[in-house]
Amino acid sequence: MELKDLIIAKTDETPEVRLVTNSGLSVIVGRSLPENAFDFYHPILEWMKTYAASSSVPLNLELKFDYFNSSSGRYLFEILHVLEGSKYKENYKIIWRADKDDDLMIEKGEEFQKLSDLEFELVAE
């Protein structure tokens, strides 16, 4: 099965998602408060599973959230877990971006960094 780019437009409750097959950079950016986190994150997880199983193309996954709820956090952890399980995981890097004044998102990034054995860069800007 050919993996296609997954693009989801940002809403007031969900982040912008740009998972791009061959560019090396994919992003999830914005607020993540979906009414049904499974419905929102399921296609993202499926894309990640397919990518992790089949692609050795380096992937920089940039994550930047204004805020995310606990159910979104659970799916973000699952995304990292999927990538960690890939035989290509040495080609993957997580870039967690947060505003330098957003202590909560910096702290969340630090938590994910500790839980992940992927290359992980925390950027406070």
C-alpha cells in the first residue's frame, strides 16, 4: 500500500496536521482538545504505523501545542511508541517546540522526552 500524505486543517479544537511522506518533516501544531480523541488521532496513528513499518526516509516530527488535553496526550504517547518500535527508529527525531514562557508545554515536552528513547530535541522559543 502506498502511503499518501495526511493533511488535516486546524480547527479551534484540533491541531494542524501535516504528515508528509517524503519531505523529512512532518508537523502537528496547535490546540488539541478534540471531542473524540480516537476519531481525530486514529488516522494519524495509522499513518505512523504504516510509515514506521515501511519507510527508512528520515522523519523529523515537529510537535508544538498551545494546549492539549489528557486524551490527546495519551495519543501523542502512542505515536512516539509506534515510532520507537520501528526498525528505522534511528532515522526519526522528535522536535518539541514550546513558547519560552509556556512552562506547562515545556514541562510536557520534558516528560515526553524522558519517556521516549527516540532522538528528541526540546526547543523553547
